[in-house]
Amino acid sequence: MRVRGLPYGCHVTDADVVRTDEVELDLTLLPEERDDLEASDDAPVSVTFATQDYPVDGLVKRLNEKTMLIPQFRGADARVRTAGFQRGFVWTKGQMDRFIESLLLGYPIPGIFLVKQPGDNRLLVLDGQQRLETLRRFYDGMHDDRTFSLSNVGDQFRGLTYRSLEESQRIGLDDSFMQATIVTADGSPAVNDAIYQIFERLNAGGTQLTPHEIRVALYAGELMTSVERLNENPDWRKLYGAQSRRIRDHELILRILALSERADEYRRPLKQFLNNYARDRRAVDIEAEPVGLRFAEAVAALARQAGPTAFRRGAIGQVNAAQAEAVVVAAMGRVAQGSVPDDLARRIGLLQADDEFLRATARATADNERVEQRLRRARELFAPDA
């Protein structure tokens, strides 16, 4: 799964907002996402950390020798056993060039954050992927299958590659230092939660990752990969519309699965509820599980009978995640009972006219009471005698 984010260090303005046909405001945080990011953490735990200066050429060597790893979203690397938080590589060539130029000029640069993995002591990149991957590519001499030569820089560096640097420049670059803060992890849920909190706080100053963009890396594995396969289901795409640039469609599926199985355990904050589910089910191919099969059957029936209005207040408009999760969870409940109604469009119309359901899907949608209300009303109006 590729997360389509923005470059490190930039900020979202009104001009950055992207609208799909579903009018999805994809590059801004939704209210519930902002609530999660701004919510205080219950009894956050402390972690052990140390600082160390690494020469730039030493960092590149560690990356090439795989003693320092950049965890990727699909979690296919068996060497990665600790939490990692990475987007795809999103820096532009201009950002890469200016970063290398800053090092050549001896300008100060931000430090990086690493996690020391228990067992083999590998260092996993918590924050600093864009800078480290830029270094690796510059030293390797290639970027996007082209020679990595500097172009968005001053005249004295324009056109240079690592190999064509003057000897003094190359030595100066090799000997430049980056400060690393190294967090020691033990693999426990408490420490993983602490690392999640660290990343949220590191991430607060620039373009914020959503809680789910952090989650898919923290709990990378078969669960997240199988949710991505569900996200490509044609019936789901008919209901949701265009793919979300901030993987909100992927998160919505995880919400639906978690609430279908654990609605009685739901407590705010939403991010912690989903983190717990993702942690417990991390190694599970959810697509092949009963809950995944119910999901596929439910969205097939909804796509066939109701179409995009199942997730919206009208045929055209922004997806209402709270409404969508309640509708799919209720339909999955009927699948589990062995009988999917053949009048789902009518029942969804009843929901959209129901005052209690409307209140529970309009604002403060992550509140415990609102979640319980909308799931209950959806189940009641999807019941056989409704």
C-alpha cells in the first residue's frame, strides 16, 4: 500500500485541498482525526533513549548493510519486528537537492529518531526517512532510474554527483554528522504505545500524518495487507468512490471490521481502539476470516441495491464515515444471520430520515454514546421486521 502524502516539512493550505468526485477533502485532517491527535494520552509511559552523532557516510553504510532499516507499510521484511512509522518516499527532487546542498555548505540540519529493536539491535528509522533515503540515493548515484546530479542548487554545486564532487567536498560530506535520538524498545504494548505517541508529537509541527497513516506502519503485517486487498474490492470502490489520498478508505474498512467484532469494547479515543485491534490481529489475513467474508458479502449487497448513497446523505457528496460504518456493520450482521434484506435502499432511506441516527453521524462521531447509538439504530432498521 502506498500512502500518498506530502513532502516532509510542508504545511497544508487551502490551495492544497484536493477534491475528488466525492468532494473528499483529502489533504486536511477530519475533525475526528484532529480530536484524536489533540486528545491527551492516558498515563503515557516513559521510554529509555540516548543520543549519538553518526557521520553521514556511516549512516549510508548502515542502510546498505541493513543494520539500519526503514520499515515499509506492507511489513514484508521479516527483520522488522519493532514499531516503524514511515510514509512512502515523498520528497521532490528539489527538496533532495537542497538537503544535500545544506550538508555541503555545513548548514545545521534536523536530527533523526531511531528505534533499537530487541534481539538483533537493528536500528529502525522512526523519523528521518526522507533525509536518509536522499543520502542513500545520492551516494548510490541514482534516483528514479536516472543519474542523481544536483540541479536545484547554487552554481558551485550544479550538475555534481557524489562521484564527481571534489575530494575536499566528498570528505566534508562524508564527515558531516547527523544527531540521532535512539529509543530502546522491548516489544511490549506499553512501549509501542509510547513510540506511537512520540511520533504523533514529532509529527505535530509539519504536515501531520493521520492516526491511520501512523497505524499502518506501526502494525504493518498481514492484517494491513489484507485490508488493502479489501480496499480494492470493486463493490467497495463503487460505494466509496475514488481512492483516498490519505488512506481514509483503508481506515474505514478497519473501523468496520473492528466494530463488527468488538463494538461492545469501544471506548474513546478511536485511535486507541483501532490500535488495539490492529495489534491483536496484526498477523491475520482478515480477508479470509469470517469477518472479512461477511464484509465482502455485505458490500456486494449494498453496492447492488443502494450504490453510493449508502455512504452519503445523497447520491453526490462527501462520504460520511460514521454513516458508512454503521450501514456496513448492520449489513454484516444480517449476513451473519444468513439473510441479507432485498430492500436495503429503503432501509438506508429510513436511517437517513431518523433523527437519532442523524445526530449520531453528524458531529462528535467518535464519542462512546454516538457510536453506540448509530450502530444500534442501524441494526434495528436492518432487522427482519423493520
